[in-house]
Amino acid sequence: MHMVIKPEPRFEMDGESISVTDYFHRTYNYMIMFPGLPAIESGTKEKKRYLPMEVCKILSGQSLAKSMSEQQKKALLGVTCVPPEERKRTTVEILTQLRQHSGPIADEFGVRINSLMTEIPARILPSPSIQYFSNIVKPEPGKGSWNMQNRMMIRGCRIERWGLINFSQALNDRDVEAFFKRLPSECEKYGLKMNPMLAVAPLTELRYNVEEAIKYLNDQCISKHGKDLDLIICIMPPTNNKFIYAAVKRVCDIELGVVSQCCLSGHVKERKADYIANLLLKVNVKMGGYNAQLVDEKNRRLPLISEVPSIIIGLDVSHPRVGDDQSPSISAVAASMDWPYFSKYEAIVSTQRHREEISTELFWEREDENGGKKSGGMIRDLLLSFAEKHGAPAERIVYYRDGVSEGEFEAVLNSELEAVKKACESLGWGSRLHNDQSNEALYKRPRGAGQLPKITFIVVQKRHHTRLFPKQHRTRNGNVYPGTIIDNVICHPTHFDFYLCSHFGIKGTSRPAHYHVLRDENGFTVDQIQQLTNDLCFTYVRCTRALSIVPPCYYAHLAASRARVWLGAEGSDQGSHRDNKSIVGGSGGGSIRGMHSRAGDVAGLVRPLPPLHERIRKSMFYI
């Protein structure tokens, strides 16, 4: 490691070149104590000014445009995670103070501030029944959750070759051995088939040679069994593990195509049954298994989407962390592929311009080298993948869009809805057919040819300040019941929007999701779209509880987060500890199933994502 010492800044003064140190000594009779520190550059491009850091002071109360540390985040949660009754009491106190101080001024304008909170009529939607392999579970009212006790997954995966690496100093060999010896028996309990023997001896790596350790373990498996590992379990240290996690995911997702599962050393040491069950939920889905499904899915009773081939799509655009003004934004799309079931999702990710909210890579058309038209895009690839799997195109599309403010509704609707329709037309599903005679043209609509799939476009919002306090039917910590829905009084008088609190608020005050139905070509009734949205929140594969937003949007968020890990450690575009050697150009157009990456339309301006390994493109490994 070497440092480059830059020369001290100089500027012209009274016809001579003078250094910053000499200037402060002459002008202010102040001797700079730390001349080796960088100077702060201010002023304009034409007339720059340099200030030594030791003569500057930071005024208190200024906002810091930078991500908080983990300790700061925990401290902030401790302050903001307030129980409902306390939050309600604080709100009333602030309102009383507001009325006292602004009352006379408000009266001059004829404004009256109500001293009471607004009472809103609400309904509680019933929780759906969940189907497992041999039994059905009904979440308890007011809890929105259930457990895995005495339940087997619908379709358990098979794990033949698996290995384990310990990256934590907090565990000894006895703890690690007790953990991996217990896993096969726990798998059998839940319907998974796991080889009781590790493919290769477990490895302990405490020197942060993460990539080398994983490749070594996989090479040992190839030497012994002639094949790659199916699964690598990585035990992480309790703190400062972001670099290790990023390295694990990059090498497994991009270079080896091996499914990886990380777990914290504290949980491994305790080996609680509930934790292992939760771990196996993730492993089973990543390896191609099926955990559970709604009873209404199995019996084809979901409104409209159970009748004809339908696809549910979730889209989210992830932006760089605060203070990062260079990394690209990442657009991610997750789409259901197992109609008439809606628990398995393939995902596609793409980079785009920094902090651009509208997804730009949903559909594109370009000229190929022969002068013909070439089509592609994330939505197009997912729709084609669905048609190839089912032998017919999707006839209904339910599109959930996360992270859009009200001022962006029109722009997002016009851009992304048009992209979906153009993608359908390029596949021969609409009236404006292309001259393309490739295999894709075989997936024309078998009946009602010339019609596009009917699309329902819904925006999901979580960043708002609306909170609900129950008068009755409250949970044990004072929050509203899961399934509580509001669709009047505080909703738009003419638009179709509603608030849904689908989850159980474990800590603090529950924040309902705000759904805006911007377009509904399928003709859902109000009750149907609300019940369907609530039911979908119970299909999240990583846990046995209802989510606060629909899973497709959450899967898209997870996919975008994983893609940012590929760009560098800790979600940064620059990485840390070592160079990211796996960053190469993304894939081109064509039919590629599963989560994959491609370079954006602004090549050279946006850093492309590395191509995903072929072995895991069809899996939900990103969860």
C-alpha cells in the first residue's frame, strides 16, 4: 500500500504564486498545524478557494447525506418504534399544542382544527387457508401467522451434494458439527431429502479469503463426485459480515452457479427448531421445491386469475444509498410462472440511469445487423417464458408497482403500461403483429386472437404518514388486526384506492400499505381486488406469516438488492477489500428464463450487471 502526496494548492495573489499555508500566515498570522491534510475546495470554477480543515467548524443541526451505521440504525429504531397507544397520545398532545398556538391565526382565515381524530369505518378481511402436503392450516384471527409444527412442504427438494463453510470465530468445531448433523433429520421432518453426509469435509475460513474458500470446497466436490455442489451453507460472524455476504453471493451466483444459504453464528450455536424450519423454507424454494399454497389456488377459486392463464408481476426500482451519486439504479421485475399457482416467481434485473424511477428496460426495439427488427426487454422475456412453459400466452396480467409517488403516477402508468402492451404485441399476442416468423410467433393467442392480455395496474405505497388506531378488535400490542381495510373517508373521492394492513405489527405501530388501482381492464370488483391482494400477502415463501405488501413487489426488491451486491460489497458500486473481477457485460436479447441481468440501453453511461450463471437462472435463489 502506498500513498500519493499531492502538492499543496497554490493560487495567484498580488502577482505572485502563494500557497494556502503562506496565505493564512500572512493574512491572519495563523500557522497551519496540519499542512498534510486535504483542503476543502469552495468558491466557483473560475475563482476557487481553499480552506484547511482545521479552520472550519461544522454547525450543529445539519442533515448528513450519508447512510447510517448499523448502530445508528438500531438506535433510531429504538426511538421511532413506538407502540400504538403511545403514538396516539403523542399525536393528540402535538395537536393540542398546534391548536393553542395557531388558533387565533387560523380563526382569521376561517379555519377550524378538529380536536378529535377522524373515525373511519373499517372492515377485516378473512385470512386465507394455507395448504401443506397433507393438512390445511388457518391462521388465527388477529395474528396473521402460523407455524410449521407437524407440517410437510408440498414438494420437498432433493439435496445430494452439500458443503459447509464457517467464517465465524464465535463457533468451535463441536458447534458446527452439531449443526450440520442435525440438518438432514430436520429436512426429513419437513419433507426435504438431504444426503445425511456432507459431500466434502466442512471448512473453516477466518482470514476472509471467501472466494478462494468457496471455490476450493466446490473443486473438492468435483474431484470426489464429478459434479458441482448443489448447496453451500455459509456460517457468518455476528457483526461486520457484509463483505463476506457480498463475496459469497458474487462467487456462487455469477461464477459457480451454486445455491448458497447464509446463517448467523448465533443461530447456529442455539440450533432452535423454529430457526431451522425457517432456514429450510428458504433452502427448499431455492432448490426448486414448493413450500405451500393457498387452498383457493389449489381449488381454482381465486377471482378471475384462476379461470384463464394469468401472470402476477411485481416491479421495483432500487436506488443507491444516500450520499452515493454515481451508482446506477436497478430495476427488477418478478413474475409468477406456475399458473394456476402463484408462489414461484422468476425475476429479471437491469441497471439504469442514476435515480431514474421509471423502468426503462421493460421493452425495447432495435435494428439488428441485417436491418431487421429485434425486440427484447425484461417484461417481454418473462411473458415469453410464461408462454413457453404453458404452451399459451397469459390472458390476464396483474401488475403491482412499488415505490411510486403520486406525482409520478401518470408518467409511470403511461410508460410502463405501454411497454407491457408493446411486449405482448411483439410476441404476436396483439393486433399489430410483426413480420417475425421465429418460434415466438407460435405462442399466439389460441382463442380471441388479436386481443392483448387484460392488464390490472396497481401501485403500492408504504412511505406515507397514515396510521390506524383501533377502537376495538385490537391485537395484543394495540395494533389493528391483520386484514384491516379502509376504502372510504381518507381515500380519494373518485379514484380507486384503499389502505390494507395485511400483516401483524410485532413492534411499534403498524403502517398500512396504500394501494392505488390506476387501470383495471380485467373488471375486478372492489371486493375481489382487495381480497386477492390480502390473500397474496400470505404466500410469501420465506416465513409463515403475512407480509405488509404483496410478495411480487418484495421479491422484486430482493432481486434488486442481490443485483446491487453483484456490483460491489455493501451495495456499493465501488466494492471494498478487493477488486470485483466478475463485472462484465450483460446478456443480449433472446429468451432467458429466471432471474438474469443485462446491460441497460445506455451502455457506457450505466455500469452493466454481470451475467448470472446458467445453473441457477430458473431458481428463486435471490430470496
